[in-house]
Amino acid sequence: MNNSPDAKSSEQHAPLSREDMMSALFAHMVTQQANLAMMLMGKVAHPESGKAIRDLEAAQLFIDQLEMLQQKTKGNLTIEEQRALDNSITELRFRFVQAIDESKTG
């Protein structure tokens, strides 16, 4: 085994496998959907305007899409992918209930 700095450098920058790339893209998509739902619930400011947006119907659509993805990919995800998806959905459901409660009292 070659322990030269050049050998270590090439190991650190090895291209991702197709499976690793697909896993990273999946995680990115879940994060995007969750962030959009959070923004539409008024929990995260719009990145361009800096203002809160509240459109609970649209937020529900993004949550529904993640739930559909959860059902359609059942048994086909890695443990890490499944946990990320499950955790995102759980958090979004909790935040959605909070947003509904806030809209009733606010």
C-alpha cells in the first residue's frame, strides 16, 4: 500500500459510486421538499424576500409528496435514507399541527 501524500489525496477525492450519488441526490430531494414545506408553514423565511409565507395547503402538498415517496420506496432505501425520510416527515407533521394551531389562535 502506498502511503505517500499523493496516494492519500487520490483516495480522498475518489469519484462517488452511482449508488452513493443516488443516495446523495435522494437526501437532497428530501431536504428540499422539507424546507419548502417549512417555508410555506411560515417556519422559515423566504430566501429572497426574507419574509414569512403562510400557505398551509401548499405546505400539505409537500408533506403529502414525501409521504407518497415513503410508501413507494418502502423496502428500497438504505437505513440512513429511510431514517432521514421518516424523521423529516415526523418533524413536518409536528410543525404542520403547530402551524394550524397558530392560525386558529393568531
